[in-house]
Amino acid sequence: MSDSPNSDFIRDIIADDLATGKHSTIITRFPPEPNGYLHIGHAKAICLSFGIALENAAVGAKCHLRFDDTNPEKEETEYVESIKTDVSWLGFDWGENLFYASNYFDFYHDCAIHLIKGGKAYVDHQSAEEMRVNRGNLNVPGTPSPYRERSVEENLELFAKMKAGDFKEGECILRAKIDMASPNINLRDPALYRIMHAEHHNTGNAWCIYPMYDFAHPLEDALEHITHSLCTVEFENHRPLYDWFIENCPVPSKPRQIEFARLNLTYTVMSKRKLLQLVKENHVSGWDDPRMPTISGLRRRGFTPEAIRSFCKRIG
């Protein structure tokens, strides 16, 4: 363990990867979903990922700013611009490394076709309630879908119809074929694509099927040659699924997911969904209300970026 004041288990992993030659440089990313304004919890993730890149500038390290915009019903351009403002105000520069998950829609689709052709994905026509029940729980294994053994040819035809807009929302989904009896529920044939007839802020109406986060995220990391994909600890149980997609899809690199503790503050609402409710119901004047734990709210309240960076460093 390094005696550096900035030492922690993530930085030790990175230092070891550089020392052993596993990586010659480091590429991290901060991947917010543009469905709300950033809050103090996001500041910790920003300082960690961008900070590690700055600390390893001597080997050409960089941090990508990537918008995980795969859900057209929740994302808005206003949020994209506010996120850029907040990251920049905190003192970090993504340079030329600004990306959108929606720019990779063709690649996700190609990977889905690859999985179908390999017998590792299928179109499921069960209802959402049937899938929920058949998924089982921590004590009961899942029950395979009656559509699980469809032929490759049938699945390719049905997925093409999904893409063409021939089905209604919720009529069917594309699922990975992994293990319905796995003790890790995330591996019980997770959804890959769902139908959403909604206009996307970046791609318009070009698509009516959209990839699920767990499917798209590792592919994004691999496409961008991310070396260390840092995320909060609630994604720890998702790591086997992350690795499964990396191993089973034709990706150009193999990133590593590492989890860290999320920031929680006593007596402070940290849910973007609940913060959005406060804004929409006019309990506050906006996302930048000084009473809000958003970065813009803290800025308006008088906090400096140096203070927030120092806070994030001290809490570890």
C-alpha cells in the first residue's frame, strides 16, 4: 500500500496495472444519464474518475465524459448542457473526449445480432408480470420462458420486426440466454432491448428499440477502450453480467469494472427521481435552488469548486 495521501485501493490497482505493463496508459470515464441535474454524490464520482486521469497525465491518461442516453423518455438536452457546465465548473476538462451512448446504437444492434446467431439471445413474448414471476427470487430459481428455445432464424426475424416497429411497446423484448437458475438474479436471462416509440434527443425517430443499461454500458466502455470502469457499489452484483457481455460480444477491448462506496448524506435527498419531483411540484425554485444538494444549487449557495473537491477527497 502506497503511503501517498491520495492512495486507496483503486489507485493501488491502477498503479499495479501500470507497473506490470498490463496497461501503458489509463482511460476512465464519467457516464451520467442526462435525466436530471448532477448532485453532490455525482461530484464524488467526477472527482475520482477525472482526478485519477490527472494524476496519471504523465502516461497520457484521460477521462471521458459520456452521456448514457439510451432511454428517450427521460433524457433532455437541458440536462446534457447542465452536466457539461457542472463538470467544467468543478475544474475538469474532457477535451475532445465527449461521447454519447446513442452514437453507438448501430454497434449495440450488431452485438445483439451476434448473440442471437450464437444462440445466446432470444425474443420473449411474455408479459412483464409473467417475466417478473418467472424470474424467481433469492430462494427460488427462475423458470425458463416458453419462448426460450426459439430457433436462431425465428429470433432474427422477430428482432428485425421489433426494429421495424411492427410490435407495440411491451409486446416483446430481446433477452440474453444465460442461466435462469443462477444465484445471481442479474444473470437470469436479462433484457437486452425493449421497444419504445419515443423521440430521442440525439437520434430522433431513427430507432424504436433501445438497449438496456446493463447491455449497453460494458459495450460503450469497450468501444472507448476504457481501462478502469469505476462505478458505485450497488453495481457489484452486476459485474458478472458486465463481464459476460464483454466475453460474448465482439468488442475491441476488455475493460475492468471496479466499485467504490457511494456518497450518502444524512437528512439529504440524493435521488434524482425525488429531486425531480421537488422541482416539478414547485417545492423549490428549480434545480439550482440553494436548498438543493445539486452541484448548481451548491454553486448558487456560495460553495466553491475547491471546497467540493476537497470534501470529496477527504471522504475517500
